[in-house]
Amino acid sequence: MKTIISTSKAPAAIGPYSQANFANGILYISGQIPFNSETGKLVEGIEKETHQVMKNLEAILTEAGMTFKNVVKATIFLKDMDDFAVMNDIYASYLDAESFPARETVQVSCLPKNVDIEISMIAHQF
């Protein structure tokens, strides 16, 4: 059985997808971009963008009754790999060092709304 997870504290899905799906104890979170659902605007600059993306992911995890400790896998898309160090420090600040998820980070030529970062995650209910 699949349950769709949705919260107003993260950007609404604007296409044929869900913010997240929960199935068999696993939460699959769609890629999040730096859209602030309170202001209705994108934030700009890799530092602010990374914080906003992590807050969006956290809101979805919370809605599903989970935290970043439940995350087992993350995929990070960057428009510019030169932003890696800044992004990495901010990303790590949201996580517990004893439960870092598996991850890959790739540079892409373009992201939705021309943002600099998008992150998706998979979390497991323990």
C-alpha cells in the first residue's frame, strides 16, 4: 500500500508527481528546490538555497513522522560544482554525523526554475 505524503510547509507538486510517497516503511521524497512556500518565492544564492531545500525536505520528513536520522540515501544536483564545499557544509549541519546517508552529488546543466540546487531523499522508518 502506498500513501502520498503532502505538507503545505514545502513546495506543492506542480506536475504529475507527489512531494513524497510512503510504501513498505520507505519514504521516497521528490527533488526539492529552494522555493519558500511561506513567501511563494525562490530564494537565491547557494547558501540560502541549500538551507531552504533542507528545510523543505525536513518539513516533508516531519509530515511523515521522520527526521533526517531516517534518511538512508540522498541525491544532490548542483548547477555548478564550484558550490560543492558551501553546499556540503550546510547539508551536513542538518544531519547527525553518526547517521549520514549514502549520497551522490552531480553537476547538471539546468534545474527547474533555473535554481542552483535540487535534492531528493529516501528515508526508512525504523
